[in-house]
Amino acid sequence: MSLEQKAIELAQLLKETDEFKALSSAQTRIRLDPIAEDLIKQLQLSQQEIYMLQMEGKEPTMEQIQQIQLLEAKVKSNLTITNFVKAQEAFSRKMSELNETITRELFN
């Protein structure tokens, strides 16, 4: 069996984990929640705007900082988004565990 086939098999096994199922479900709930989806888009745009300013050597205005802080507070208080973030973190931990196992086996 090739490495590619083993990777496909691993991906299929990952799809069966509770962590992946929770992440997939949380992603679906985000797409079905227009408020959560809009908050994420607004936050991303604001972050991108501030990043572009910083790349130009400029500082964000107090108004921009307050706007992003308000958006961050709204995002943190949105249950759909917080559940998505928790699911992302759990899946990320699962992937880290797998990477550690692979690395350990490679150098054992």
C-alpha cells in the first residue's frame, strides 16, 4: 500500500472521530447562522484593515481599535461561534497528537 493510500485511509479514520464530527457540525451551524457569519466577516475585514495599516507603517485610529474590540466582544458572546472555536481547538489537539505519534515513530 502506498503512502498516499495510507494518507487517504487516515483521513477516512479522522472523519469518524468525535472531534471531526463536532467540527463539521459546528461549521454547518456557522453557515446556517447569518448573525455569526456576518460577525466573523466583519471581524476579518477589520483585522485585515488594521494589518494593512500596520504594513504601511501606520497606526490604527482609536475608533478602529474600539470597533475591533466591540466586534471581538460580540464574537466571544456568540454561542455559535464559541462552539465552533471549541470544536476547532479539539480537532487541532487531535491533529497534534497524530503528528506527535508520527514524529515519534519516525525517529524511534
